[in-house]
Amino acid sequence: MLSKEEYYNLITDIRTVLSKSENLKCSCPKNQCEWHGNCQKCVAQHRYFKKHIPNCLQSVFNERIKEMVQIFEMTAIEDEKTPDEYWHYVRERDEKNFK
């Protein structure tokens, strides 16, 4: 367990990271997504539907999972990514439905 001083230093480091605007930019490659750049809504809908984790966090989880998979001599298969054209279709349908 961390000491109080170590914990304080950790929080200070986190604050430093969060004070830099480049660390607050949405890193998700799905820039056509309706929730791109709105982490709170993105994470909330992923949490609710429990289908998969947000794209920006997948590399973190994938690295850890691949490490575990190697222990059990298994393989990890990544899901297909939703094509950008699907988001264009959603916008087209919205324009027709909400005029």
C-alpha cells in the first residue's frame, strides 16, 4: 500500500498530466462518432450496453489481455471496427427523420 506521501505524489502527477491540453484531447480514432470528444457520454453508453470498451481504452486492455493470453497459450482476436460510412448513414437518417 502507498504511504500518504506516495499517494500525494501520485495525485500531484495526475494533476500535472491533466493540466496539459494535449492529454485532454480525445484519442479515439473514430472521429465520425457522435460522442467523439465527449468522454463522459461515450463511457456512459459503453458501460450501459456492455458490448465493448471505448476505442481509446482498447489498446490498454488489449496489451494486458495479450499478456494473460500468452500465459494460457491462447490467442486473442480483436473485433472488427465500425466503418466510418456507418456514421455517415446515421447522420443521413437523422437529417431525414428530424426535419
